[in-house]
Amino acid sequence: MNSILIEKREKGIVVLTIDSPAKQNAFNAGMLEELQTTLERLKKNKDIKILYITGSGDKSFSAGVFLKDLVEFADPAEARVYAELLESTMDRLFNFPKPVIALINGYALGGGFGIAMSSDIRIMTENAVIGFPAVRIGAILPAGCTYRLLELAGAGRAKELLLTGRHVKSDEALNMGLVNYVVKDRESLFTMADELSEQILQASGHALAMTKATVNQHTNELIYRYSLYSSDNFAYLFTTKDWKERIDSFLKRKN
């Protein structure tokens, strides 16, 4: 069963939906691989002008990594491969040649908001929540999440959010610059995205691609420089006793 849904709309707009509502649209390795394959296929389609990315349902855009997977790695090498897979998936979205708009319809946590940050424009519903709880479960975010957060919020705010792991509601997210717009509900997400798309579609597709690549260049250089270091740290944390104890404790609280 596919966990990534594609809907083609008018004017070359495509909606990509993370479809695993029973797991709050959390992702595992299979879903990330499917997302990469989907993005590569869409990248080659010249009819696509703009990409929307959202989550299925109203509760979550994506809750990030499916936590049970984090305690089932066979060894540090497998943990490192997973970290690199998440990093490369976000890179593919960040460098997708067409404008990408994230429609955040609920919880967007950890790597889930990392995917949203890999988009060009973010729209959030009033009841949506952002957070980076990695440190609370003894883990670390990919370099891409960290540096894109730095670009959006600045070092002071980024450190606060990463070190506390606290939740951020929509009004604060807007004030921090983490999202571009806040709207009432899921339907309003698409209305706002369509209004922005009308303006974007007036531009040259080649100029849009080159503008996006130019803006992304500095962040890409930082991510490429430190992504392996981040993956190594992720793999090291997997070997610690703290990792399994914290994740097990978190999963028990949820059940």
C-alpha cells in the first residue's frame, strides 16, 4: 500500500500527501524511500509547475520519525544509514526545481517539520503545533533540520527550540518566522496556497528555478559540509543506554 499520495490539480499544481494517519503520518525508511522516488519522478515531469506537500487528515502534517523503528536498528551502521536517508530525502525536497508549498495541518514534529522547512513556503492552521523533541528521546536532528531552522529563526531561537524540545503554537511560529501564514483550517490551507500559486505562476519557470537555487546555495553548502558529522552523532547516540530507555519510556506514555 502506498504511503505517498499524488493528486494532480489544475494549472500544473500537484498535491503530495503523506498518508499514514493511524501513525500521525510518521515516517519509516520505506516511506522515505517512496517519497524520494516520487520526488524524482515528479522532477522529470515538465507539466508540473508547483508542488504542495501536506499530511493526511486534520491531526498531523507529520509526527516525524516512527519511534519504534529507532529501537530496532541492528547496529550503529544501520542507524547511520537511516539518518542519511532522512537527510537525503529532505535535500531532494529542498532542491526540487519547482516551488514547494507546505500545508501544515496539525502536528509537525522533529523531522516532520524538517520536511516542512525543506519547502519554500509554509502555511499553518491555527491549531497546528511545531516542535523538535529529539533531545527528549536522546536523539539528534539531521544537519538539514538544524541549519534550515537556523536560517528561519536565528541561532538564539533555534537553540532554545532544539534544547527545550517544547511545542510552538501557530501564533508564535508565525512571529518567529517559522511559517509564512496562519489560516483557520485545512480548507483554508489550500485557499491560501492557491492564492500564492496564482502569483507564482505569473513568473518564468526558468527564473523561478534559478532564484530558488541561488537562495538555497548557502544553506546547501553548510548541510553538505556537516551532514555526515550529524549522521555519525545519530549513530553514536543509538549505542547509548539513554537512547533505548528514553524511547521506551516515551512509547509507554503514549500507550
